[in-house]
Amino acid sequence: MTKLFSDLFANAQTDAASLKVTGITADSRRVRPGYVFIAVPGVKVDGMQYAQQAVEAGAVAVVGEQAEVAGLSVPYHRVRDVRQALSVAASRMYPAQPETIVAVTGTSGKSSVADFSRQLFSAAGKSAASLGTLGVITDDGAAYGSLTTPDPISLHETLNRLATNGIECLAMEASSHGIEQRRLESVRLKGAAFTNLGRDHLDYHGTIEAYAEAKLRLFEELLDDDAFAVVNADGAYSDIFLPRIQKRGLRVTTTGLKGKDIRLLSAEVQNFHQMLVVEAYGERFEIEFPLLGDFQVENALVAAACVINSEGKQVTGRVMKALNGLMGVCGRLEKVGEINGAMCIVDYSHKPDALSHVLDAVRPFVTGRLFCVFGCGGDRDRGKRPIMGQIASEKADVVIVTDDNPRSEEPGAIRAEIMAEAKGAREIGDRSLAIHTAVSELQSGDILIVAGKGHETGQIVGEKTLPFSDHAEIRSAIVGCSK
């Protein structure tokens, strides 16, 4: 795929405009002959430091924000906002996109809403995919990628590939990092959804107010005027997001117990299902919902609203009926196994609100004791550690504090910060031993939540990622206890 430099970058100088470009990258290590190197300033290192290295690797031009760069043997093109220029260039290099793209933002629930939307688009007769933390998932299964919001080049290459392969509808996660770093520029969004807001990424944003503003930019700046917005009216911070979104003048749908358009009238627990009564756009539906947890109902209704707003109200009946067969997302309140009449569940909850919601969600199903095994990641928001320790000790009957992804931090120091407020908890640093210990103690009516890592298949210790799966450890422990 070859493009002219002027096709990718507006107002290109004469000496660069006619250059033939075979690729673009912001990583000097990926430069190949014919590429344009885009020098993006990072948190720690300015990409311009690698401009000469990129030229030596074959770059035909360099793009950046500096007024001028001395010593380059190739044309230099200055732009006002290099991140935005990167996203626009990526969209022009890989121009095809699915006809309908919906973005989902919020602290919790993004992966579930995105994948639920994929399933519901399929139920409405569309070829669909989801993109986010779990990678790209189509009706044929998981494919490429694994970031919440990939870098612009990977993102547009993926969009182009999906559209070329016949995908009509895509639901994608939109992280605050991705929004703030301009990764979603030039994605043709038909609408967006907000789930909730809680404490997360404060190591990056500094305050929850700044975190909220980053997510609000999706609705206030990235959506076209004729786009739709879906707001989970039951989600934290919906009272702040809703009026800001309404002020923008978008078509707004609210969902949940407090929702006006898709309203949850009742939810009754039956075994490990929930019987729901939902009113959607004036029509009443009874649903045998197969997943646990109030928040899963919230996520499902947000997804339903995304699909109905995309495809039209004529698909409302098909979409609501499809909720009866909705499949859960890997590592999100996922039932992994049973032993001695007790159930073992894996969940990705690694934030205070998420852990609280998960423990509340399963409590109605517990007739014995509620076990919780969890830890906190290193090199991330330290302030949440004692908060999560307190939540676990207040909401679970048996708590074991263990290691998550310690990264460069001392694992014992992380556990100590959690244990400071985890009254009555036990500390078992080895995550495998912690899981096996919990499983060995389960009795009839108990439920075990192993929280924090969800779908992950590795544990980050120092600079190494060691093979590790909560799912595999639980199954191994069940087998071991059954012998």
C-alpha cells in the first residue's frame, strides 16, 4: 500500500508532498524503507530523540511539533498537534471502516458492553465484532490486538481489515488514555455509551475530575452532531455526564432502574439466573437473564440501547429477546467450576468500585460463606490499596490478600498497604497457593471470587511476564481437592 505524503498530511511542504510513502509509524524500531516517522512526545521520552535513528532505518520524512530539526537528511514536516496528525494519517493510510462503530467508555463494564453489543448486533442480523481489552472478537472468535484502545495505526489498520472482511458493525472500548491521547481521532463513530465512573488511573490523570473530563471529551468533541449517546442512569457520575451530554444536543437514551427509554422494572434472582421485566421504548419484555449481578444487567441494557439506536427501533423485539441467550465475557464474573456444592468465579475487578459491585452481586446467591482472593497491581494508584482491603473485609466472609501483578514494586509492601485496612484477612503472597488454599476450604453454599486478573494469562513480576491463569489455578485446585 503506497500513498503520497500529501495524501496523508495536510499542507505538506513542496519537498515532501510528492514523496511515496509505504508506511507510517511512531516507533523508530518499526521504521522500514519508505516509511514516515512521526515523532510523538511521550510521558518520559520525546520521540524526536529517535528521528535520526528512523532516518538511518529508511524513513523518507519526519513529522513533529518542533519548529525545526537540524541535521536531518530527509524532509521535516511540522504539525500543530502531532497526535492528531498521527491519527488522521493512519485513517488515510487505512481508509476503510465498518459502517457502524459505537464506542463505550466508563470505569467498569466497557468490555462487557462492547461484547454484549457484538452479540446483539448479530442477533439483529448484522456481521459484527467487538474491540478492546480482550482483543478483537468476531462471530468466528478472538483475533488480533489486546489493548483497550490501540495506538492509532494499529486501530485504523484493524478497522480497515474488519471492513474488508465484511464486518458491518463494531463496538469498541474507549479508554480515558485513548481519548486524551487522540487515538480515536478520525474514527467515524455513530454513537457512544457511558457506563459509570469510579476511582481509576489517578496515577495518570491526577484527579477524578480530570479523569471524568477525559471521558467526557468522547461525547463533547469526538461525536458528530447527529450521533447518539447512551447513558447508564444507574451508574456513578451519570448525574454529571447526562446534563453535559444533553447540553451538546446529542440524541440521548438512558437505561436502568432510573432510565427513561429502557427501564428495568424488576429483577428477581432464580437459582443462578435473573428474571427481568424491562420496558423498552414503551414495550414490555420479560427476560430470563442468564448472568449474575446487577451490573451485568446494567451492561446488557446499555448494549441493547447501542444496537437499537444504531439499527432503528424496529429491531427492539429481536434485541430484547436475544438478552435471554447472552453469553458472559471471559473473566467478567465468570463461573469457572464447582466443588463440594460451592462455586468458583473469576472476575477482572481491580478497582474499588468494581470489587464492591462484584461482591454485592454474588451475595444474594451465597447460602454459606463468601470468599475473596485478591491483590493490587504494582506501579499503579497506591491510594486504592487500603480502600480495596476495607471493601473486601466488609463485604466478604473470608479474605485472602495475595499478589496481583507486582511489576517493579516489592510484593510484600503492596500487600501490607492492602492489609492495613483488610481487617481479619489472611496474607498469602503466592497467588497459586492462595487460590488452592481457598478452594480447599470451600463447603456447600460457599462462593469464591478470585478478583483482579480476570482473562489475563500472565503475571508481571519485575520486567518479566510469567505464565499464570486464575482459571487454570482454580481448575487445578478443584482436581487436586477431588482426589
